[in-house]
Amino acid sequence: MNNSRYITTLTLLACAASASAQNMKPGLWEVSSKMGGNPQMEQAMAQMEKQMAAMPPAQRKQMQEMMDKQGVSFGAAAGGGMVSKVCMSKEMIDRGQMANPPQQQGNCTSTNDKTATGYKMKYTCTNPASSGEGVFTYTSDTAYTLKMTMNGTHQGKPQTTTMDATGKWLGGDCGTLKPMVLPK
């Protein structure tokens, strides 16, 4: 599985978790995630961080504005990993719009089974072949944790990647960040 597919999958799953509950507060959410078990992914993330840091300020600003229009803002997290900000509208939460995000590619199916404290999630994709499962736990209406394991292949070799994430509500005002734009 290529790195951009992992990043897309992780972003959608992390955002999906924050929108799954009717009692989650709308507004600006910060999602901190750290991946492990996949040296190629860790190397790609380190390279991406290096490239972002080396960008001239005007180019970095332009890239951030482009991402803001798509509803996501991200950067490097302290101690490694990635931190992203996502604007969740009340309508998105009320509709559960992101609980099962539509897949643009990959022939993917996903399920979210409600538990006493959150959700258990699973997904399977056939093109390229990959699968994963995770546990999303609400700690309040302003915070959650997410633990995932994803399986795929890279250059014909099986790979397992783990992700630990936390989400916290930053406030009701998203500022210039618009609600995430999802495919229809």
C-alpha cells in the first residue's frame, strides 16, 4: 500500500471517529496520531516533515491555505507523529456523515459497531488489498482515543502498521478552517 493511501485512510478514519457520536461537540478538533510498525511509513513521514520545514514561508502558506479549503490542517507532532486540525460542523455530526466515509478508490467496505464507550471499526479494501480494525473510545464529548491496526502490502511484502491517536475539542469556532469536504 502506498504512503499517500495510508495517510488518506488514517485521516478519514481519525476524522470518522470524531464524527461518529451524536454527543460530540461541533467545532475545531485537534487529532494527534503516531504510527508504528512500518519503517517505510515512518521514513516517508520524516521525509515529508523535512520537506515542509524546508519550504519557503510563502509556499508553506499557500499549501496550508489549499489544505484549509479541503477542511484539514496538519503538521508534525511533538515526539514524532502528526497533528491535524479538522472542523466538524453540527450538520456533519448530526448526519453521522463521516462515520462511514465514502471511498473514492480501493473497493473498500467498512463497519462501525457501537460499544458501551465508543465504537469498534473494521475496513477491508480489495484494490489494493488492505484491511484494518480499531477501537474508538470516548473519554468525554470533547475528547477521544483511537487505536488501530492496518494490514497491507508494500512491494509484495506484507506490512502491519499501528496507529494511536487522541482527539480533543479546541472550541466551537473553526476560524478560517472550513468543515472537511468529503466526496459525494
